[in-house]
Amino acid sequence: MANTITGMIKILYQNYLTNYTNTITASSGSTGTANLTDLDRITRWASIGSSDIITEYIEVEFNSTKTITRMLLLDMNFKDFHVFYWDGSGWADFANVWTTIATDRGAVYGTAIYGTDVYSANLDVIADSDNADDSRYFEFDSVSTTKVRIECTSTIVANAEKYMYELYIGTEVGTFIEDLTSAPNSVNPIRSDVNAIYSKKSNGGTIRYERSDKYAAKFVVKELLESADRTIMNTMYDYGQFAFLPCGAVPYTERGMRMKDFYHVVIEGNEQAEFSIGRVSAMGMNYTFALREQ
């Protein structure tokens, strides 16, 4: 499997954990496991009575055999963790793993080595004994399995309860070659304001009531040349709903482009696409589309 971490937008198929009926168990805090798949970024699973000498686990059992190539541990505090899949007779390690961490961002923008100075294809395991990031992305050789198990012993802040807000397991549609967020393209993201309610006070002031924190964005894409990118765009319209990673697995500190800014979205409205020049798609296509978080 080739490395696809370039910092460009990633589109993934819907989460196997939200799109199918599965069983999720945990060593403690079992009532919170539903929060890992509820598409609400303010709820979480948390352990109960844990410490850095107690290994907690989260175990997912799919309703049928699933083929997986991508995983995201989102908004968590795991320092020492290890992830396995069931190979039919025991717990096994994933192979040919690619990942990024915030301290290892490379300088070659838009290439397959961007953000992967330390972690490489030689990392034949999804594990870390000294993680310091709140979210981690992993891509790996395809496996067909019925179960996945995440084990965590220590936390970033020593002896804290282990927690994780969301877990993604699935496969990728593709990574854009062109940068949809930079000129001549444009993106207008809206994070939560559209969901707020405003009320006027008797003194002329304003009170804001937050209803939710949901992502929305409008994209204007001009002269999209790469045929592979146009294939991704067509798949987005064909499926209508998918998972969306704006940072492309290269973690930034800016809100909306952090690793944990990972959204399950739908395309809003009709497909809008036109030839950039004449009727020759090789000269580029223009697209306008809007995304709204589920």
C-alpha cells in the first residue's frame, strides 16, 4: 500500500461503526461506548477507576466480516496504546502502517512524504508508547476481520481516566491531488454559528444560545485538472454522504484543520459542474458544492 498522506483533503466512506449494527464493549465505562458512534463531537467514552497501571480496552465486533484500511482515534488522551484486529484465531497487528504526529511535519508540501518524517511504511503496528497528540490517523494494508481491539495503559496526563470522543474504522474513497482550499479554489467553512439562536435582552443586548456544534462549508473549485480528483468528486455525489478529513491527516493547530476536525457530512443541493474551457474535461472542470455535517 502506497502512502497517501499529503495534506490534501481526504474523503472516506461512511464509518462502519455508524453505518451498520455492531457491538462495542469496554473494560469499564461501557455505558459510554455509544458516544463513540453518535456523531456528536461533545460526547465521549471514558473509563472508570483507571490509572497508568491499568490497561483498559475498547473492543468492536462487526455484524459481519469487514474489509478495513483506515482508522482514526479522535480527541483522546492515550499515551501508551496498541490496536489489534482479529485474524480468525487470535489478535494480530496491522501491517505497513502509515501515520502522522504533530511534531513530525515535513516541509515538502503536497507530496507523499509531507508530515511523515519519522513514521514510515516500516511501522508494522498501530501502537505508540509515548503519544502526545489528541487524535491519530492510521492507514494500513487491507485486512478482512470481524473484530478490532484498542488497548491503552497510560494517559498523556498521568493517571487520568482514559477517554475518546469518536472512533472511525473504514476505507478511503481517495485523497485529492489538488488543493481545494487554496486559490483559485475557495472554501467558506461555518463551524457552529448557523445553529445558534439569538435573543434580544430588554437592555438592547443579545443572548446567544448554542444548539449544537456542527460543520458546514461551501466549496468553489475551478479548473480541476486531475482525472483522479474528478473521480473522487463523482463518488461524493453518487454516495451523497461520507466522512471528510480537511487536514488530509497532516495535523494543523488551526480550528477546522486539526486532526480531530473530522466530519461525517452530506452533500447539500444538486450537482453543479461545468467545463472550464470549451467542452474538454482535460482542460479542467468547475464544481460548486456544499457540505453539512450529519
